[in-house]
Amino acid sequence: MLLTRIALRPPHDDCDLSAGELTDLLWLNATAADGIRHIHARAIAGRVAVAVFTVASEQEISDYIVQRVCERAIRSVPALRGWTVI
């Protein structure tokens, strides 16, 4: 398993979602093919830090998968409209 860390920033640095709610929304946008085994999020100073464990053969692949899942969630979940991956 590989660990990828990524951060998401809400619009206007005002996070209306809890870290647990964001985690749930990311899970809803992950597929079995993504190979994600665990997602943990926590709010830190106007952003949400996300740690994701994946089953991937290389770190670059894990990083790509996590980026893709986060971007997919931002595109498809109305509550994440205006969020960005940083």
C-alpha cells in the first residue's frame, strides 16, 4: 500500500463540511478500480488535508489516482462546487 497526501481548499476559505463529510464524499466518488483502501481528512487552516492509502505499484500512480478521485468529486458533488485541489 502507498500513502498519498493531498489538500483541498474550499471557496472563500470557509469550509461548511466536516472532515468526515468530505471523506464520505470522496468515498462516493471512488471506484473499486481506483484501489483505495483508506481515506482520512482533517481541516487545517482554511483547507482540508487528505491522506489516502491505495493499492498501486508506484507512488506516481497512487498520486494520480488520488488527484483524479478528488477532481471527480469536485466536478460531480454540488457541495464541493468551487473547491480546488492544492
